Amino acid sequence: MPELRKDPITDSWVIISTDRARRPSDFVRERTPREPSGRFCPFCPGNESKTPPEVLAYRNGSGPNQPGWSLRVVPEKFPVLGIEGDLDREGEGLFDRMKGIGAHEVLIESPEHALSITELSEKTIHHLLWAFRERLEDLRRDRRLRYVLLFKNHGEAAGATLEHTHSQLIALPVVPKRVQEELEGAKAYYRFKERCIFCDLIRQELKSRTRVVMETNGFIVLEPYAARFPFETWILPMQHKSHFKDAEPHSLENLAWVLRSTLRKIEKVLEWPPYNLIVHTAPLQESATDYYHWHIEIIPKLTRVAGFEWGSGFYINPTPPEESAQFLHDAGTC
């Protein structure tokens, strides 16, 4: 029997369509290619002049914008927002507008073109997480910016236009609606119970264990109760922190292992699917809060959003999260 499930954080509804229940092998999807295409890559060492000048790099003694780096952060060559100028907010009757001010950067995770993130070392993934932390700290000084979203599009079907493994960040002068819904839902829960809803969620999931994929002393990996998509996966820190930038170095080391292991499980069970990875953190200019809890969402691209979803705001998930958790849990240590 299908179920309607309500997300306890955002109050949005999803349909768990058990009549359409699908195992991992039932999905028709575009697998991410395992072999490089051979096309020219501006992210490879030796092609540094083909990208804008780096804003951050980890390297072994070589000069800026030269080979010899292990990670580079560069402005996007064709950014969705521009860093220069004033916001110039204005209204025109019912309509509001401002200039497209923000930052759009690319985090090139490794000089190795043919490696995916799951093939990188834990140290390399730790460097990626640390680089994001550094960029958050730097961008926070720009008072025009209110939110930074870190995301990874893996595979062409997930929006990746270059196969060299990389992530992106976009800094915005507004807080995105999806994030605002989480913030408002978490704040309302805290006003009523004086507890963080994410912390309560972690305690409840650890008690029931029906949707837990794995856990360490620092992190829990789970399939959310009202998962919008099949095999939607969350990674949450056990210790309450509202901002990713406040994560401690040893915590990021553990997260590097957890993230790689989680993505390897997804690849093993779903046979290298495209996916989107998003880091949710509190707004840049807000101080630490007791009600919000930063986390990571991983969404494999297994289904398509169609007319019903766009028209209703409901998502249809053909795989119950309890089954997704079992499949991933049973994949073992990866």
C-alpha cells in the first residue's frame, strides 16, 4: 500500500510508492563512464593558464598557477554570478531585483584526470573538505554574501560538463528557499521543544536502526524517513554544529573516510550512477545556532521529476528508504 510521509523538518510530503517498489537493478539509468573520453581538459596539470587564476591551492613548493599542485580552487570561467559591484536592491511595483553579485568557484580535487572521488585517498578528500572550510571563512568576510552552497555533480546526467573530478561552490546574496525551509522548520521545532530536530532525528534513527546505513563516533549515514528520491542519503555529524566551517580538523578526517565509504557503497549497489552531492550549512553571516545542524545530502539520479512533481510539489519515491538502507548497509565496508 503506498504511503504519504511528511518530512518533519520542512513539513513537505512525499509519496512512498510501494506498488512501484524497485530494487537497485530495476532502475534504467545512465551509468557514469569509467574510461576517460580523451577530450582536452582545462583542469589537468599543465593547463593552468586555461582557467582563471587560482584563489587557493595546495602544492609542494611550486609557484601559483603552475603544475605541482594537489588541489586547486579557481573562479568558474563562465560564472552564474559576478563578484564585482554593489547589490543595488530595488523594487518595481510587485517586483524586486538586485544585481547578480556572488561568487562561483571550482574545486579541482586532484591533478589525476582519470580518478573519481571514490578512487582518491582519504587524505585527498580531507584536503577537499578543508579547502571548502577555508573558502567559507574567506567568503564570510564579504558582507554582501549570505549563503555558500558546495555541491558536486557527478556524471553528465547529474549536470557535470567536465569529467575531471571536481566540486563547485556558489556564494549568494540571498538564502535559498530550500535552505530557508529547513531553517524555519528547525527553528520552529526548537522554539517548541528547546532541542535540535536533527539531534533528535539522529537519536531516534540510532534507536530504531531501520534506516541507518552506517555510523562512526563522529558521523551517522542514513536514508531519511521522507526520502524524496530512491537511495537519497544523508550524512550528519553526531556532534551538534550549525556551520560546516566550525567542523574540527579531526572531524573532517573522519568525514573523509565516511564520505568515500558512503559513495563507494552507492557505486557498488547502483553500479556507478550519476549523483548530486550537496553540503547544507547555516547562513554565512549568522553566528552558531542551537537549532540548525549542518549535513550532507547525496541524491543518485535514478528517477525523473515530471508533471505531477512540478505541479504538486510532492515527490514520488518508488523505493522505501528502509529498503535502500538495507541494500547499502549490506554492501559492507567499502
